[in-house]
Amino acid sequence: MSSKEARLEAELRELAASTAQLEAPAELEAKLRAAYRRQRPARWPYWAAAVAAGVLLAAGAAAWVARRPTPAPAAPVVAASPQPVVVLPPAPVGPPAVARRLPATRPARVRPREVATEFLPLQYGEILAPLESGNLVRVRLPRSSLTSFGLPVAEERMAERISADVLLGEDGTARAIRFVSLR
Amino acid sequence: MEATLTDAELLQAVLAGDEEAFTALYRRRQRAVYRFAYEMSGSAVVAEEVTQEVFLALMRDARRYDASRGTVATYLYGIARHQVLRMLEKDRKMVSIDETDQAEPAAQEDPLVELTRRERVELVRRAVLSLPANYREAVVLCDLHEMGYEEAAEALGCAVGTIRSRLHRGRALLVEKLSGLLGSPRERCTA
């Protein structure tokens, strides 16, 4: 090692000694602890989001199948090209399946209207990155959870359940929630 | 009890939602993270921001830690390094001369000797800050944090040979930049 390199080592040691006592400001610890506390209970694991999304998809598919108009049962049905042509045998004389019992001309069912609150931010403070994209997941919660957001709930309805849409960030963190009721 | 746990054990507890474990891990590792960020950026503001980001990332992504790839300490250095480079990329005018006083302990010796010492330290600090980032991080980890080559390689995610060559090149550049200082007689401070 040359004398300059040896001197450089000594100078670097001195520089290291000058910063050895440095540490983050004390308030940062409190800030991070608060962030840890906030994110711990409200965190939505990926699997929960996936399960919720799966349930929603399944419910949506079931609703779509149930509402789809069904063909008249007596006539043979020929599938349209380009699919392979399938000729079905005449329908059995027995009672029709429940789904087919609905008349084709049945008047449209009046669907209850959804009324939702604004999206309410879940409390993470200022440290979360801005949301660029996310997923919306419908969940059912006890009506009493409305009180956590300062919303009024009648005492006798506390035990009832209410629908809510939870906005999940890209990292799976629940960022905001809105409550939905049917009118 | 947290004091007796290893970093990896604390991290497991953090994952399980133990706030005291998080605090213990933070207290144990914040100094090294903050200091590394400060020495890489020359800015106390950036060092604080990086420290915050490192521990927020730990909360979010602690499950990504793989013990077979290194210690928790090198994992944190790795996150810190990523954050520092990101910020350096964002803002290249990061060296704040006004902040350098924070790094200096209070003067206890002869004012003239102390002044000379501070000037030398400041010159070396600036020389280190002027190194290209890949050489700088090798010098900061190995020379200022006294990390071994293997540990530094884990932190930076590169081969040991790469660390050696970057360190060698970084030191050579420092000798070049500080040739005036290193050629002059050194006034050592005596306590």
C-alpha cells in the first residue's frame, strides 16, 4: 500500500468517526410506529381480495345465468354456425326445470336502487403513495362499523349487516371505503 | 425481551403484527440506514426520507426477505441503496453544505486544530460524494461502515469481485481527488 493510500485510509476513518453518531430524528420513530399501527389491522391480504373478487364474479355469473332468456323447450335447437351443429332431442314431457318456468315475456323485475356514501379514506396518514390504480371489492360488514366513520346508526340496527365497497391499492392495502344500501 | 432476539426473529414478529418488535428492529438498524443515506447523499433531509422509506418498505414487503440471500441488515442496506439512487436520480443537487455541521461532534480541542480537522473531514466528504454512485456505495459500505466484501456484495446485490474492483477504483479516484490533502503533512488531533 502506498503512503497516499495509507493516508486515505486514515482520512476515511476520520470521516467515518465524524458520522458515527448520526441517527434519524427522534420523531421519525413515533411516525413509523403510528404508520405500523395503522396499517396492521386494516391491511387486506392479497388472498382476501382474491377471494372477495372470486365471490363477486361467481355471484355476477349466477345472476347473469338466472336472468338469461331461455329458448322454447319443445322445438329442437340448432346451434348457429361456426359452432358445430348440435341437434337436441325434444324436451321431456315432465315438469320443466325451475329456470325454464319463467315466462319469456315476464316483466322486468324492479331492481332496488343502490345508494352509496362518498368514499371515506381509511386512516393511513400522509405516508401512502398516491393511488394510481386499484380494485373495488364488495364486502358485508356489521352496520355498527358505520360509527367508526362518524356515520349515524340506529341502536336497534347495530347488529344488521351492510354492504360496502372497499378500494384496494395496487399493493393490496385498503385505501378507502364507501357504504352501500338498497332503496 | 426484544433485545435478545436476532434481526430475523424480530422480523418474524413484525410480520405477526408485534409493534414492539418493529420498534426494536428500528432502533437497532435506523442508525446504519440513516448514516448510509447521509454519506451517500450528503443531505440530512434525504437521509431522513430514505430511513422512513426503508422502514415503510419493511412494513409492506417484509415477506420478501429471504434469509438465504443475506442478513436483515444487508436487506435494509439494499432497500436504502435503492431509495438513495432513486432520489439521486430525481435530484442531482443534493449536497447541502449547510447541513454538514450536523455530522460534526462539538469541538473540544484547540480551535485551530479542530478547524483544520473539520476542513480535512469536509474535503474527504466532498470527495466521496463526488464519486460515481457505484464506486461511492462500495467506499461507504467497506471503508466507512467497515463492512466485509461479502456483506457489501449482499447489500448491493452484486458479486464479491465487483465490490473489490469498485472499491479499488473508488479509492484510486479518491487518492487522485485528494492528492493535495494526502500529500501534505497530517495534523492529527490529540485528545
